[in-house]
Amino acid sequence: MSVNISEYQPLPPIDSFVEVYWTGEFNTGYEPLLSQNVIPNGYVELVIHLSDIHCDLLGGSEWNQSPDYTIIGLYTRPYEVRFRSFVRTFSIRFKPEGIYNLFGIPASVFSRRFEDMELVLGSHFRDYCKRLRETTDVSQQLKQTQSYLIEQLNNHHPEKTYLNRAADLIRTAGYSVKVDELPGQVYISRRQLEREFKEKIGITPKQYIRIARLNEINRYLQSGTNINFSKLSLEAGYADQSHLCREFKIFAGLPPMKFIESIEDFIINV
């Protein structure tokens, strides 16, 4: 296995806006080129490289080394990342509405692309990242990150809105949430909810529900249990097994069985 990922839960009140902190070690075998496909998971990733050796991302038609501090927006298709040497990172997985709550910047700004977060947030953010890179102690990195984000929270004084409630409901309801029922569950009109999703997150509630379902499918595929796709398709709210396979291929790039056979080629952060 050429990828090692460890996850750490954020503490309150940041856990309302951040799903998880995680550290990554990539291309641990020092291969000349390791290519991985990242599966859409409905979150926004801030990847802080802990050395001068970074991953490569495709910008337009060219492959380039990613910025020191890379914000990767919400994708609806797999995207490829390449590693030409051993790469270490500390990362923050934001709930997409949480980016706006913490920084006043909608996640829609980064939809389907990546950006240099230092250019977005400036010198104060750069100073935090430099302090983070000066220590190899993960517990210290977690404390520094929690303190930095609490400071941002205090500066912006966010209030939880129906967008926060709707997005959280989609993520936690598993297969049961339905797009037609969602506005009534958060007490807002469908038109207003769709407008907020597009403006703040960058996709519609229906698209976000489809990604959340993919996460549930991937959890099941990685659970080690015997896979009954006919049963799974019904439990997940698909019309039949063919419907599940079509949806899975749209978001993962491969049908489920071929995906399982080549799972080592994917990074799956559900």
C-alpha cells in the first residue's frame, strides 16, 4: 500500500464546520510516478504540504506541482493526483458550507478546481501554515489548527442557517433523505434552498444527495461484507441494480465490480 491516511476528529465548536483533520503519506514506496484517482465525497479539502515536495494536479491542460497550501473544491467526478516522490501532508476536510462560516468565502468559488489558499487568505493564514510545518508532532499540529480555526470563527460570528441543517441532514441521513422532502424538513422553500446550495456550495441539493449516496455505497464496499448489489440498490433508493451501477460509474468512473478490482488506484475519503 503506497498511501497511509490517519484521521483525527475536530473538537467543538469547530466540528460543526470541519468533518475531520487528517494526515497523509503518499508514495511511501518512492515509485517514479504514483497516480491515484480521488473519488468525490462532498467535502472541500485543504491540503498543507509539510515539505517542498508536493503532489501534481492537472490545471487546464498541464500538470504542475500543486501549491504549498492547496484548497481543493467540491468535485462531482473523479480527479487524478500524481506523486513523483514521497509526499507528507496535514489536511483539513471542510464541510462545504463550513468554508463560508469560517472564512466568509463560499465553497462554490472552488467548485471542480483547486487554488492556492495563501492567495485567498493572505499572510495570517501563511503564518499558521509555517508554524504547522515547523513541528512533526501531530498533537501540536492539531492544537494549532483548532486554535487558528476558532480565531476565524470568532472573527466571522457565523450563525447556523437552513443551509447548514440541510447539508448536515443529507450527510447523516444515509439513504433515506429525498430531495422533494428536504425543504419541508428545514422549513424553507425549494427555490430558496436550491439557490443557497448553488451560491454557497456550488451544486444543487439533488447532486449533493447523489454524492452522499455514493459515500454510503463506498462504505459498504469497504466493509468487507459479502456484496449483494440487488439488495444494496433497493436499500439505497435506486430503481434497480442497473441504476446503481450507472450512478456509481458517473461519480467513480468505473462500474462497482471493476472499481473493487482496481481499488488500490483510488483514494476514497468517505
